[in-house]
Amino acid sequence: MQDVFVNPFTDFGFKKLFGEEPNKDLLISFLNTLLPDKHQIASLQYSKNEHQGATALDRKAIFDLSCKSATGERFIVELQKAKQNFFKDRSVYYATFPIQEQAQRGEWDFQLAAVYTIGILDFVFDEDAKTGDQEVIHAIQLKNQHGRVFYDKLTFIYLTLPHFRKTLAQLDNLQDKWLYVFRHLHEFDDIPPELKEDVFAKVFAVAKIAKFSRSEQTAYRDSLKYYWDLKNVTDTAWEEGHERGRKQGLEEGREQGIKQGLETGVEIGLEKGIAKTRLLAVQNAHNMGLSAETIAGVLQLELAEVERLLAQVNN
């Protein structure tokens, strides 16, 4: 069956929901569930900077937003629909643009407005998979070696949506509902009762594929195909890498086991050889008529050890 609503992880779906002027209220609602109280967005403007994306695909998946809080404070939010390959490098690279664009001609004191980079991930970082980290929202700032924030005007917020596993009945707040919509919008046939708020009624209305023009439906299908092709490539690469890692780990473990076995065998052999040599030395000294005390002194052994060996010889 064909989907009723767009997949927000496609470039087309992402831009349709969040990248068009009439839908700014959706974007503001979503972002305000992630931003701190002092930077709740009252209004925003889309940046028109074309260099914000290194490629046409990136330009569709990255929005540079000039925001104003209710108190009039200005700050910047950069919203990214993440690609798996070199995502952290991409985030840091693209975060430099809204920082540099604040430069002013002439005399300038270098005071910067806060910048938030928000990345929406449909994958899990390798290091999280290895450690078992199940966090959905990751907030990162520049800190010193003692964990104290060094610079609080640059914040990276990553949403690891595969870790968001709440059901409709478990949704507690607006943030939960937005995360759920991001994960499951394309799976619905209609609006569920748990998402009857006005903001989500608009989300479903904007996302309804049947209302698209013919050219928009074609563009969405192309975008969906690209998304699945890219996801299949990255998923296959991860699975192959995981399998190679597993086989390599088994092989290294086997080699390590053989190595440890040989080392243990050598150690045991040496210990047995030393013990046998020591026993023969004690036996010969005893046959020569030396006392246990004299044998211990000559062989530099404890008297109790000599007596134990002599008892072994006599038995």
C-alpha cells in the first residue's frame, strides 16, 4: 500500500514540513521543545545563504534560522536532517557558517549570538551501539577537563530517533509527540486521537501526499527512493562492517587463545622442569649424607621445602 503521509526523513518531506514560510509555526513548535527557556522562539526567519550546504542535497536538509526570543534576544538555530556518513564532521563544519556570518565590518568586539545546531538522526552512533547508550536527546557543549562549560554559546543537540520507542499511550508531553510524529508519520492512515492538537492537525494536512501537485508527488517519490537507496547502502555497510568485526574478533580471539595456551604450556613445562630438577638435587644431596639444614643452605631453599621434598623422595 502506498503511504498516505510523507516520510519526514526524506529531503522533500523534511523541507515540506519545516522549510516553507507558511509552516514556520510547525518549526517553532518543534524547536521550542528542545531549546532552553531563555531561548524559546517567538519569531524566526530563514537564511538565504546558498553556501550553507556544500551540495544541493545538503541545502535541502539544512536550515539556517535567525531567531528572536520573547525578550528580544537574537540567536541562531541550524536544523539538520542528518546523513550517517561523517555526521559529526558535517555538523561542526556547517556550524562554522552561522558563526562566521556574524562578523561585522570595521570595529567589532567579536561578541557572538548563541548558535544551536540541531541534528535529527534516523541512525545510532557506532559508539552508542557499542556502549549500549539508549539516550534519545544528546546535548553537547564545549567543556574543560573538569566537565565545566567553557563556552555556552555553541550547543549541539542530536536526536537519536531509533532510541525513541514510546507508544502513543506513553506520550507525556509535546516533545514526546513531536519525536513520535517524526518516527511514525509515514506509517499513519489518519490522525490518531492522541495527536489531535492544532499543531499536529496542520502537520498531517501539510504531509498528506494526495494533496500534492503531480510535480510534487514525483519529487517526493524521487526523494523517497534516494532516501531508501542511501539508507540501504549505509545499513548494508554497517552490517558488513559489524560482521567483519565479529569474524575478526573471533579470529583474534582464537589466535590469542592459541598464543595464551602456548605461553601457559611453556610456563607449566618450565615449572615442572624446575620442580623436577630441585627434587633431584635434594635427593642427591641427601644420598651424600647432608642434613636437611645443610641442603637448604646450599640450594637456597626454605627448610620446610627441603623437608617436603625429602618426604617425597622417601615415599
